[in-house]
Amino acid sequence: MTPTTPRIAIIGAGPGGLTCARVLQRNGVPVTVFEHDAAAGARPQGGALELEMTTGQAALRAAGLDEESAALARPAGQEVRMLDHTATAPFPYAPTPAPAPGAAGHSEIGRGELRRLLLDSLTPETVRWGSYLRTLHPLGDGRHRAEFDDRHNETFDLVIGADGSWSRVRPMLSDATPHYTGVTFVESGFEDADTRHPEIARLVGAGSMMAASAGKALFARRDSRGRIRLYAAFRGSQDWALEAGVRMTDTEAVRAVLLDRFAGWDERLLALLRDNDGGFAGRPLFALPVPHTWTHTPGLTLLGDAAHLMPPFAAPGAGLAMLDGAELARALAGHRDPDEAVRAYEAALLPRATEAAEHAARGLAEALAPDSPRGSPGRLRARPR
């Protein structure tokens, strides 16, 4: 770093932003994280996050948290069941066995557990909760004045956009905006599935299950604490519920629409839509153009979904954001000139992100292909992550 340590701001306290902050602080570089959420527990963090050796696990090693994360993580269920709409497997498939205890392999950790682990690793007051970035004003020499929703302003030498799909930093670098992919997920789930929903648990198996036919699919995946997370996926308008005359808060009305969409499917599969615990949540899938690139701009950069929003298929998702954060932090810690560090980071990030986004787009197309799942067995990899 330069003799005068630059002021660095990370916008967004997701896995990528927090990993970046942790690795920076571990290398003696001060940083402030600004997060829109009012507090760490202000909203649910979602289901389990799969940690791959080359992305999430590599990032946690760089953060010096590999032992702590291993204590919280568990082997990821690698069994994948591929079915058609009759609940029949169209081709033989031998599942990948789970790794033996202590062996290298994919693991998974609850997103809430991961967030707490990362937050606890930071120095006190690193995260400024309830801080929403309104705009950035260039001041020259790479410096930017950040204006927040409470009207307070701060000036930084580097602003890192780790603020997700609808990033407030991205427009300073790129004209690209997320577009609707034409595919919607409707999420639901089953609590304590092995005890309360044994038939569903047997259908899903030890890892995940995909049942697909004619451009529609049901994805079920084992989650933490005995939960099974379900996604009903289909092509159509992102306003499908409004067009059907239902509100997402009306569970039985949404259920009826979904059962109609999947009419003719085997009753064992329809039970996934009939017997879920709780309600449904709409998850339209958005993505940035591929490739998404930008001209290097001193004092600004992006990581995670802010840089490479892609469908959650056959791509490491949050793990890739964590790797982004770790690599950016290591570059900043290892260069005397922060701008050279960001250039080096972006030179590695952009081609890697393009490859991952192309892979994710192919996975989405294959999973919802008209002949799925009777095409290539390679589509087994085209499942939500």
C-alpha cells in the first residue's frame, strides 16, 4: 500500500463484501462496510450455501477462517436425482458419493451462519448498518464522495460495489442493467422433512432432485436442519401472478395456479406443490449481459452480483462473490498502488466471470429445454446452486 493508506468503502455486507473486508483487515488495511439492512438479523439470509474448493472454500482460507467454517459446515449432498414428469428416471445415473469425513470436497453452510462468522471476524464498528448509498460524485484523482440516504457524505479513494443485483455503484462504471431471463422460480419448502414429510424426503433423496418436462421443472434440494427447499420453475412473464389474478400472499390461490401449470404430472411430484409448509415466494431470475465488462475507472470497482449477475444454475454464485472479494483484497494488500491492484483484479475477474455466466446461461437453457430431461445426462449439472 502507499505510505498514505487510502480510504476504502465496501458497499454491501453480503458474503463477497464481508469476505473482502475480512481479508483486507487481516492484511492490516482499514475498510468500512456500508449496508442497507438495519441490523445483521434484519431479514432472512436464505438457505444453505454450497462451498466449492476453488471458490468459497478458497476464499475462507484466504480469510483465515477455514477451521472455523469447517466446524460449522457439513458435507454437501452430492446425490442428484433426475426425473421426468412421470417421476421416472429417463436414464441410469450413479450418484457421486459424499466425501468421507475429513476428505476434501464440497461442503455447505447456512447463509446466516456464514454471515455471523464473517461479521464476528471483523473489528468492531466495521459495518455501518442502515446506510443506503444514494449516489457517488467523482472528485478527480480517483476519489469519490459517497452520499447516503441520511444525507451524510464521506469521501473515499476506492469504492467497491458489493451491493448485488441492483447495485448503486455499477452505473458509475457500466450502462448495463439486469434483464429478466424469461424464467421464474416460485420458492417453498418443507420443515423437518424426514419426520413430517417422509414421502417427500424419500423422493428427493440425500442431495437434490430435478423433475423436468416441456420447459417446466421442479427442483428440490436438501437444506440445513432437515429442511427441503423447493423451486417450481417455468418460462413466462415475471408478472405471471398478477396476470393470473392472484397475490403471492394468497397461498391457496398461488397453489391452485401452480397445480394447473403442472397438470398431468405424477401425483408424487404434485405433492411437492400441495403439501409444502408455509407460503410461496416469487423469484424471477435476472441476469446481466454476457460478457459484462467495463472500462477501468480509478477509484471504483465491483464484485459478486454487482459485477456478474447470472442465473443460479451450474455456477458457484455466492462462492464466486467470496472469491472476488478475497482476490481483490489480496491484490490491494500486495500492491503499493491501489489503482494497479484494482487493474490486476479486474483483468482476472472479467474473463472468469464471463466463463461462469456463459456456463450458467447454458445450464438454465438445458434445464428448461423442451426435451429435458431426456437429453444429455450432462444436464444433471444444470441445477440450482
